Amino acid sequence: MLDRYFIDSPITAERAVLTGAEAHHLLHVMRAARGSRVTLFDGSGYEFEAAVERLGRSEVELAILDRRQVDREAASALSLGVALPKGDRQKWLVEKATELGVARLVPLQTERAVAQPGENALERLRRAVIEASKQCGRNRLMEIAAPRAWDDFLADHNEAACRLVAHPGAEACASFAANEPVVVAVGPEGGFTEGEVTRAVACGWQLVNLGPRILRVETAALALAAILIDWKLPQNGFE
């Protein structure tokens, strides 16, 4: 696979211009020369083989040589609502969720949440999605949505067929049909409050238990993503 670079506007013409951090990386880290071949993607699901035509001080003009649709998305579209952990653990969670194939990540505002990302933090996380997509080969970006209050998040997904809440005290198992969209919610350290869990169950969400050990937020979120994406659950659900 050629070196991959992201362009944040649709590639529709025979040429494209790389700017910003992507151009800086190609110019000053990779030290591209005229004729160098790279792969571009614009989040549409397509890859574009391109050749460097002109090198500027802060931009690179490329000729598009080939355009192909390459689908590396998960069989089941997974939306992950998660009360984000603090600090660098947020970026790590986003990187790995992108690699696993999560379609959408929604920061949750819950009673015990410890991190409420502002717009600057969200932009950093969206940049982490781009970097992870370059590495893993995804041609569609995982969406980083605006933060949502818990009750609003429940209401947003009222029509989803499969809605799961990670809860250490759960006794029920959950099951879903392969390839159907799935929405998963993971609470903060300390978990969802009993009131939050009660409201979720009243709205038709299923509770899932990830075992006898208490997991960190990012561990629980990624464990669920790994179980649900591209793989079928056992016949009886989580056991």
C-alpha cells in the first residue's frame, strides 16, 4: 500500500491539492519529489492513486492516476456512545475504535462523567481519526459526534433494533442479528448510576455484562467493539 494522505474535500477532478498538515508531512517528512506516487482518500469510500506534479512551500499538487472504491468497513455499523476517560486515553480509544471499524463515536454526558470535551478537544480527536484511518486503510472516517446528554442519547436511538448498555451488574444476555446496526453505550469509571440504567431499560435497551472484572472505560468500549464488529455473537448472546 502506498503512503496514504487525506484530503478533506471531495476529489472529483483530474488533479488534487494537498495542504495543511498532510502537505507538511509529504513535503518535509517524506521529502517527496516530482513523480512520487501516493494514495489519497477523501472519506467517500474511494482511494485515489496519485503522482506529485508540483511542490510548493506549503502545498502539493497531484495528478490523479486511478480511482477505485475499496470497502474496508465493518459488516455491522456500530455506533459507540462512551463517557470519555481523561487525557491521552481519549486519543487511544479513538485510534483503536477507528482501527476496529466503529462507524460513529458519541461522547456521553453522564452523572459520573469526568471529561467533557470542548470543541478543541473534539477537533483533536477528529484528527486522530484521520491518522488512524491513514494507518489502517479505512476510506470512510469514523464520525466524532457532538457530546450528548444520556437521556438525549437514549432518545436519539429509540428506533435502533439493537441497543446495548455495558453494566457490571447485568444478569441478562443480549443477542442481535448479524449485519444489523448496533448501538452500544459505555459509562464512565464508576459506571452508569442505577437511575441511568433504569431509564435505559425502560426505553428498551439490553444490559450486557463483560465479566467479573471491572474494566476501564476504553477497555470495555473496545472489547464490545471487537466482539460485535464483523463477528457473530454466540447463539445465546453474551455468556
